[in-house]
Amino acid sequence: MAERLPSAKEASQSRVEILNKYGEKLVGVLHDAGSKNLVILCHGFRSSKDESIFLNLTSALTSQGISVFRFDFAGNGESDGIFRYGNYRREAEDLRSVILYFSEQKYEISAILGHSKGGNVVLLYASVYRDVHIVINLSGRFALDRGIEGRLGRDFMQRIEKDGFIDVKDRTGKVEYRVTEESLKDRLDTDMHAACHSIDKECRVLTIHGSKDEIVPSEDAMEFAKLIPNHELYIMEGANHSYAAHQGGLASVVLDFLKSNQVFLGMSENRTVFSRI
């Protein structure tokens, strides 16, 4: 059973719609805690802004007076567009549109935080842009050539070369989404090794990963720690990919990192912490 956090003190909520560079409407919820300091939350693969991990993090952040914006990438949740497999850099550009919008509204983007695929997106963003100095990667995958067989089958390359696409179906045989050859290539061509090297040393990065992650092995987190110049790694003992029984511990680590960012910002220290939370 997922751990539930206590409710936060009141923060006003409003629906916000932002156009991305392709003219698609991105839908999100702004939780205004009375502060112009804003943390932006980015969801993972075939997920949404309404996942419990984001609702709980929002409660924890707003309880400390930090405003939060959680949104759906194009093709997901309430946002416009069609779902695309891969799409990592395009989602980083969605994030760019969101950051520019709130910067124009005079918000200070304190941090960007992404879970799973969203972790990759925030790191890719930081590898290109220099306007956000705190990045939090929750359970992102380093080796994007892995984890494909579990969804597409061992013969995915042969099938996609033959047919040009693979339809991924649920247990009833209903098609959930289509993987095209182009979208598969997009994923395989996304180089997280190069992206990590391109992150500015003034950008402070925290990677959190569960030791019992059943989707992305915690070894991937170690690779981020090796390559990102200004990085802290936190392995949460016993946590799975969704941190189902570790929501409180996750929120505490995130808050501690944000509170200490003025101390650690700009330092080139790399630390690994193993937790028993």
C-alpha cells in the first residue's frame, strides 16, 4: 500500500494552459504557496501530473512555502498532441516552454524535478539550457538501449524493420500505443552520457534511486554520479520505482536538498549516500 503524507497547509490551485513550440496546449496545475519560488514537476513514461508521487511532493513542498507546477507533456494526460514513444528532447522543449512562461510571470524557477523518464527530461534540459541551477532526477534511466525488450519483446528490431511499427497491447488485446521506427530511433539516439558531460558545473544535480527499483536498476544512478560534475547521489534503501512505501522519506530528501542548495550550489563535490529510510 502506498504511503500517504499528511495534507499540506492551504495553497491556492489554478489550472494553467501553456502553448509549446508546436502550438500544442500543455495543461498543468499551479499550486501557489504565496511564494514566487517555483519547483516544476515532470512525469514519466505514459504517466501524468496526477500521479501520487507528484501529489505527495506537492503537499510537502507547498507546506514549506514553495510553489509548485505539475503538468502533462504533450500527448499525455490532459495536454494536446499524440503520444509518442521516445520523444525525450521534444519533452525537454515542452519543459522549456513551461519555464519561459513562468519566467515571464516573474517566478523564480528554484528547481526542476522529474521522475523516471521525466528524470531524463530534466537532465537533458540542463544539458542544453543554463537557466535552472537545481535539478532533481528521480529514478531516471541512464542506458536508454535497455528496458525496451520488456515492453516490445526480444525481436523488436526485426519486427519494426519489417512492419515499420509495433503496436503495444494490453492483456485484453487492446492497442495502448504505437511505437514507430522513427520514435524507437529517437530513444536509441538519445545519449545520456553526452548529456551528462554537457551539464554545467554550476548546476547542482541530485539523483535519488530506490535500491529495489523493479524497472530501472539502481546501477543506472551510479552512472549519472560518475559523469555529472556537480552531483549528489542518494540510494533509498528498499524503495521501488514509484517509492510506494517511501513517500515520506522521498519528500524529506527532496526538501533537505532544496534547503541546502545555497550551501552546495556551485561546489564540485560528488557524494553518495545510502539510506535506511
